[in-house]
Amino acid sequence: MKTLFTIHAGEFLVGSFIERKFRSLNIWVPSKDTGVDLLVTNPENQRAVSLQVKFSKDFLDTFKEESFQTSLRACAWWKLSPKKAKESKADYWVFVLLGFAHRSTDFVIIKPSELLRRLANIHSDAQTIQSYFWVTKDKRCWETRGLKQSEQTEIAEGRYVNADRDFTQYLNHWEPIQVLASRPASA
């Protein structure tokens, strides 16, 4: 075990959210990098959900158009390895979108296999995937990398439709953690 270990901002935000929302659960930080950043267990420590946390700064301030500033909560960017997603030991990947202008925190919580499948549909078989998640004020989540300006405007105006790019079902999707808090451990 290393003598000095720190967690990054995204891990802190996820851990503190879980501690506030699901007070009966325990959160564990591994002592070495295994591809799992946080382990969440039920009160008896008999069932667990493992999380890989991804954090990015908010890029909303890079947009000059007023429609983006007023309709988006956060815009974040990640560079992802399909190989790492495929080999991930974590049950879920959690993408943290910390919106500075609107003081918002949102989480995209998704199984790595589902993330990989969806991103492959959008970005084909790239060795490295550049991915942008945008969260709107009306609590929609979109993967926007490679969209035309007109499509980005449609997202900002709430008119965009694309099932592959719509990640709203994973936005603040805490059900896997909720299950730990609500279901007693089996004997």
C-alpha cells in the first residue's frame, strides 16, 4: 500500500452525494488502482456496487451563444478507451458534470458495456473516443461530439431527437445504489 493516497474531485463529489442521499450505505476507497474508484456496500457490507468515476471541468463557458448559456446546465468532455470500458471491473461508470454557471451537479451512471455499445453506435470503432455530455436545464442528457451547429442548437432549444445520443435515462440514475439501501441482505 502506498503511504499517500488521494481521491480526485469527481470521486469526492460522488462519495459525498451518496453519503447524503443514502445515509445507511458504506463507501470504500481502494488502496490501489484496480479500475474501481469507489465501492458502495449495504449496511451489513454483504452486497456491493463498484464505481469507476470520470470527472471533467465544465466547458459551458466556451459557448458564446445566449441560447446555450440559458438552456444548458453543464457541458463536459472525456477521452475514453473502448478497451478499458470493455475490460472494466466496475459495475458502473459515473460521469460527473459539475456546472459552474448554474451551480449544478449531475451524474451519468451507466454500465460500461452499455456505454461502450452506445458510443460505438455513435462513433463507430475508434481506438479512442472523444465524448461530450451536455445536460440541459430541463434535465435531458445528450452525447454531442460531432454534431452540427444546427443540431447543437436544437438541443439547446429542446427540439433535438436522436435515440442513440439521448443519455437521459442514465442521468442521475441512482437506482443501483438505491437497491443497496432498500433491500436487506440475504441470509
